[in-house]
Amino acid sequence: MEQDKQLQNYVDKVLQIQQAQQSRGKLQEEDLKMIAQEIGVDWLQVKKSLQDHFKRAEEFAKRQLWTDAIEEYQQVLILFPSHTDALSQCAFAHLNQWKENDQVENKKLAEKLARETLQIQADNHLAFDVLAGLKTEKNVRLNHKIQTAKTPQKPNKAVVIAIAMAVLVMMFIVAWALMPMSPLEEYSTERLYEETTSESSASSDQIIETPKENFDLDMIEVNFDAPKWESFLSLETQESKLTPFSDSYSYKFKGKLVAKGIEIDKAKFKLEWLNSQQQVIYTDYIELGNNLSGSTPYLPGDIMPLNFLKFEKATAPKDLKNVRLSIVSIEQNKAAEKYETGPPLELVWNQNKSPNLDLKATIRYSNITDNSITNAANHKFAFFFENIGNRRIKALKFAVEYYDKEGQVIETCERFLLSRDSAPDILAGENRLYNSVCGLSKATRNKIINYKVRILSIE
């Protein structure tokens, strides 16, 4: 069938890009849509095939048919390599299969897939459960919602007594908390609330200034080792922290790069951990810019976010002295003498906008074209956001709303400018460039008269 041939072309292209960049977490949904568009494959066809495989995988998992479930999850991951639900649930299936057949390969794959999930989604609870489950006895199966329910066991008497005592302790704590406070305690609490309360109150005229960055004693020093580029690039480290756990550790790096005198399309950086003797004890890489062609470059003054997260089930390195960041490759052009400001992008707020949180946005690039296969439009865009409030922005979700000639919304496309832990915060006065594409399913180019961006949530 022609559809099967097109789908195979899409799979081949995805695998080719994945192998070239050697990282499962790089291709996001907008990237996959662009791949489909570039080779003439219907994205809705890809999405339907993905959903069918995922539904079958869940049904197999509910019945504890782990081999069949794994095969279906693998098909999902071929179509959508960074699908965190498929990654974590496939890891969960391998875990349970290992507990049944004691095959070392299943154990290795469970751990591998769980860690890949955490590289993409740092707070995926199922992935953490899988890693914890690898330490339990092989005949103990980990509970999860996709499993069939088990017959309730008779409660253990000791457990019941422990729970009852915990409830009594909690009742005592609540009663103590509700006791009247002394005037001094009341004054201190009220002052603390006034100084730290959220800015969401519409009646408050108080302007809260953005605090300056505090020096973190736990921050691991990051040295930007790029002598040839020091006059063109500057790096500011927002976070560089090693967090040890009982049997594992994590390292998180967030940085901001600013160019001077050049435009940057793409860049690849080497991140190295150095010990006290300045010997390299670990190496990894960070990529900047869109993986696909046609993205809008970063201009001088644009803040380029760098983000890296490593989670390892091992003892934390005790001799990590500092981190070195260097340039592996960079695609750049000489900056123009002057740039024209793009047209303003109309923002609509989903909530009462606080005087302390405010944004301005302009359109760097926008092109709406029709897809002959889907009979709907594709919107490729680059939006430039500026934080003109006086509070840092830690997370922001927005939707592009497409309007017809009657002023009615005919379709929306939701995106995250940033989410918690996904990128450096946007401080007051800073900016963020966002390249993406919306593959629409209803709206055509002729029907779209205008579009706006609605701010759905902001922190």
C-alpha cells in the first residue's frame, strides 16, 4: 500500500536523523511533524499508527503479556522516539519480564529505557519506580496502574497500629498549629506573608522587584573554554549542581549564551567534568538550535538557553572539582549592521495579568502553507518573547489561536516556551526565541485571517 510505503519512508528518515545525533531525546513532536512535512507524509497518519500501537501495548500490559506489550511500545518509539509514556512503560514491561524469567537482557533494557526517560522528563515517576524496582526481589512485581488488580490482602496488625499512631501524631500537630499565637508570632507571620506573597492579587499595587542572583555555595564552577570565540560569545551559568542520593546522583546544568557580532544557526558543545588534578572524568555533549533545516538563527543579543541533566544510578563522584564547556562545532554568519524589529505579536492572557509578570512578543518569522495530503495548513514560525515584568519566568505555556473572517477561533496549537527544569529561567529584561511548526488538522491557509497567542499559564 502507498500509505505503508510513506510511513516506512518517515521511519527511515527519523532513524537516519536519530543515528546522526545519537540521542533519543532530541526529536520532539514539532521536529517529527517537520520531517513528515518535508518528505510528504501525512502527520495524522503517523499519529494514528502511533496511537493504535500504544493502545494495544497498554491492553497487553494490563493482561501482563509483557512480550507483546514490549513489541508494541517499540513500534511507538520507532514513530516517536521521545515519547516518554512509551519509554517508561516499556521499561516497566521489561522490569516485570525480568522478574518472571530472570533474563539479564530485560533488566539492562529496563534500566536503559528508564534512564532515557529521565533525560527527557526529569520528574517521570514511573521511571524512578522502575529503577527502584530493579533493587527489589525478583519474585516481587512492582505495582502500577497498567497492571490488573490483585486480591486485597488481610492488613498486617503491626501496620495498622503504626498507621493509627501516625494519625494521632498528625492530629496533635494540627491542634498545635491552630492554637492562638502570641502577638509577636502573629506580627512575624504577617510580615513574612506580605514579603513573599504571590503577585496574583489584582487589588495589590505593590511592585515586587526581581531579586538578584544569590551565590550558591553548592554551585560547581563552569569554565567556558573557547578562546577563539571569547570576543563573540559570553556564557552565564544559572545552575551547576551535583545532587547525591542514597544509591544514585543527578547533575543539572543551566546556562545562557549571548552572541556579539555574529548570528548562530546551530552549535554543539562538549561538557567535561574535571577532578582536582584537572583530569577529565566524564564527557557529554549539548546541542543548541533546531535539528532540522529552516529555523530562524539567533541574532546578537538573543539569549540562547543551554540545558543539561544527568541521572546515574551510582555513587556520586567525590572529586568533581569543576566543569569545562568547550565548542565542538558552530554554524554562524556575520551579523548585519542593523536589524529591523518584527511586527508585534498580539498576546491574550488566560488570567488577570499581574503587574509583576508581563511579556512583549514580536514575530521573527511566520509562514502558513497548505499541506496537500492533510488538506489543512502548516504554520512555521519564530516568535521572540521579552520579559518586561519584574519577576523571573520559570514556566510558560501558550497556544496559537487561529481566527476566521468572523473572528471565531477555528483551531489552536499549544506549546511550551519553557517548563520547570527544562531550560534556564527568563529573568526580568531577558528574552527567548522560540522556533516551531504547528501542523493543523482543520484550518486551511485561506480560512486563517489572523492568529494570536494566548498565555495559558505562567509561573
